[in-house]
Amino acid sequence: MPDDATSPATEPSFHPAPPTFGPPRHLEDFAAGQVLTTPGRTITEADVVSFAAWTGDANQVHTDTEFAAGTRYGQRIVHGMLGASLCLGLIARTGVFEGTAVALLGIDGWRFTAPVFIGDTLTCTVEILGARPTSKGTYGVVERQVTLRNQRGETVQEGRMDVMVLRRPAAG
């Protein structure tokens, strides 16, 4: 791994807010401005190899050390969609949407703003932009801005990941 500013080992550690854990939340529990923080996860060689295998994306920039050494990054980079997928898993680890999420509605305006390298430790923050009921009445939409950061606090990916959730059952 090169000893430069892109190398995870040469930068000071970033200390994100403590992870948000809790019981599953219904639509009524969300409000604009709330921020959830996920636990972190370090990307491994096995993650990249597995992702390449099951997606069929074996691009050399991800899988060939010698080839990647000659690129602008000087080393292999993690698949962009592995990072986006990881966001969903990190959010699930908080338990906040466990049993109440009905469907991911889309990934919108997603941007890959910096490379992710093997050995990076990633965390997500989820800002609630809004929450509104659907016309059906038993569901609602939680609008979420998701930001993926590395151990140096650099934003590496960000965008919208809105989700449909259950409304709290009526008392009765």
C-alpha cells in the first residue's frame, strides 16, 4: 500500500458519533432533522473478492493489485456498489427499521465522492428529511439522506435512500 494521503494507515482516525441503536420505529417516530449513526465496518479482502464473484464485476481496478498500482489511486479500490450496499446493512444493524421497513423505494442522486480502499472502516449517518403517510394509510414514507464516511471522516458516498415503513397500529 502506498505511503501517501490516500493510504488509510497514514491518516488520523475519525471518531463518528456513537451508533444509534434502538427498538424498531414506526412512521410516527420519525421527524425531519433526526440523525442516526451506524456502527462501523472495516472492508476486507474477502468482501471485495466475494462482491466481485457474486456480481460478476471483476474489473482489474478492484481485483488486480499490479494493474491497480498503475492507476491514479495507486492501489485497488472497493466496488462503488459494495459501499452503497454496505449502507443498507449498516443501517439494518441499528435495529431502527427492523420489522417496520416494508420496501426500499429507491436510491436517488447517489454520488461516489472519494475512493474506498480495502482496510477502510466505514460508517453511515442517516438524516431524516421527512416522514409522511401514504394514501393507503397503513404505511408511510421516510425520506433519508445517507452519507457513507471513512475512518478519516471523508464522505465517500452519499445520496437518498427513501424507505416505506409501517405506521403504528391503532390502539384498540
